[in-house]
Amino acid sequence: MPIPLPKSDARRRLCAVLARSDGERAATVSPDLMVAAHGEGVHGLLWPLLQGGDGQNLPEALIREHRAWILRMRHATAQILDALGRAGIPAVCLRGQAVATLYGERVALRPQSDIDLLVAEDRLLDAKQVAWDLGFHPDELYRHHFSRGDVQIDFHYEPLGIERIHAWTYLTSLRAENLLDAAVPGEVAGAPALIVPPPLLLPYLAFHAMKHSFERLIWLCDIAELTKMIDRQRLWPEVERNVRKYGLQRPVYFSLAYVRAHLGGAVPEDVLMGLRPPMGWVERRLFARHMHHQVVPFLAERIFARMMPDWRHRLAFWRETIYPRYEVRRQIAEAGCVKCHFIRKRLRLLLRAAAGVFSESWRILTAPH
């Protein structure tokens, strides 16, 4: 059993392979790095480098399993989109199959866990009925999740998660209607679908990645691929307008700086510098740790707090974040006693955050002047 790599080391090595920035090749993709790649959601993107390279070949059983999974996901995606279209329910593909198209011929290599669909709130029940008619059944824990076997649909009527953390209302003015109004007709998994255009998709994906404290590298890989499309089509002025319109400079800057430095993202320097938000000393340290491939505990909460309009809203945000509503606590706890599991998980996160702060402070105090 490979010994798990430290997160930052694994990310550094994975970025080097994916971006081919320092000559690292498939021969150096060791078993422990492949384990890390699975955790980061980028294992499929490494497969072309492994297949037939330096005598390394993927097990045929793994290839068959992956292809079968992708076919099931594509079939289910096409089925639900077609059914929603016939029912007259506009639906936007937020991530998954829609984002996978950014990878061109490698579309089938982008891992996907579920089908994310955005529908207007007043059509949500109708959309769920359509899913039910196709044999999907609601999840007991997540009321907007519907499953059929190992395929899951995640319905959204609010794209950012404001229905879970109400204080996020004050982070940005971006809402479901903005995405639905901007979406253009396209095709996903061979079925007609609404797709968010790149200049608005980028700030949305950056917010989503920061919302999860950049825990998975695949989200940053998606943004890197999207920047290449935006650069080819010369859409950066529209991107900048949307970022400023919706006040998402921080998530976008953190995302673009990382993909430009480590994943070959096509981000012009003047665009990056133009979006750089004012940062205090603490935020600069958080940004430096992010750029050094660290997954910083509570990064989302610490950055989102700085996006609040004033201290009153910031305090309300911290109250709701530290001890959220019962539905959110139950989701965090996952199973068993909600109170016990939630507190245990929160304590683990707080201890990790405290250890990180102590380590960072110690490095600063002991650094040579």
C-alpha cells in the first residue's frame, strides 16, 4: 500500500505532470502519486501520459470500468436533459459533463461524480417529478439529490449555496436568474442543453472552487482549460466586467494566479493584476500558502469574511458558519448522531487550522532576518 504523500508535495508533482512544466514525465508517476491523483480528481487526466509510456500500461479492468461509468453518466445526462426539454423546463448544466467538454478529445477522462442541473425555483418540483418518472429517487439526507443506481442528479435552484448558508447572500449579487438569462443553447452528452458562456462561467467556477477551499485540483484544472478557451476567443474584457459586476475579484484572483503559475493557464498578466484585490498581511500569507500548493483549513470562510460589506454582516456570517442550521449540520455529520459527529468533525478542522496557524507563526518567528 503506497504511503500517502503530503498534500502540498502531491499537488506540486501533479501540477508538474499536468502542465509538463519541468520535464517530469509518466515515468515519475509513481503509485503514491496516482493515489493522490484519485483524491484530487485528476487521475483520468494522467492516463494518456501513462498509456503505453515507458512500458507502463493501465489495467484493462480499470479502463473498462471507467468507460462503463462514463457511458452511464452520459446516457443519464442525455436522458434527463431530453426529458426536461420535452417538459418545457429550462435547465443549465453547471459542471460535470458540461465542463468536461473543455477538455476536447479528452472529454471522457474528466472524472464526474454527479449531474449538476440548475433550474428556476418555481420549476424545481416539476424537474424532480421528471427525474422520478425516469426512475430516479430522492436521497434521504440531501433533499435535492436524486439517485438511480450509482448515478446521481443534484438539482440546484440557487447556484452558490445561499440556501444552505444565508449569509452568503452578501458575498455577491450573482444569482440563478443571472445564469439562466445568460445561458445559451448548446449540446451536452448529445442532448440539447443550456450552457453558461465562458465569461460568466469562469467567475462561477472560481467561486465554487473557493467555496470548497480549493480542496480538489480538478476544479483548478477546469479553470485552466477554460482560460485557454477565453484567451483564444479574446473574451477577457467580458470576463473582467462580470467579475467586477458580481464582486468576485478574490475567488477569481486566487484561481487565476494558481492556474497561470502551475497549470499552464492562459491568463494575461495585465488581466491578473487588474483583478488583484487589496490584501492585508494575513490575506497575503493565505494567498502565499495557496500558491505553494497548500489546502488551507477554513480558507473559504476566512476569505469570504473579507468579502462581507461590514462587521455586522461578518459577525452574522461567522455565527452561521461555525454553527449552521440543522440541515447543514446533518449533512456535515453524514450519519449517526448529528450532534456528536458534527462536533467531532468541527473539532478536527479547528485543530488542523490551529496547527497551521502555529506552524506559520513559528516559521515567521524563526526565519532569518
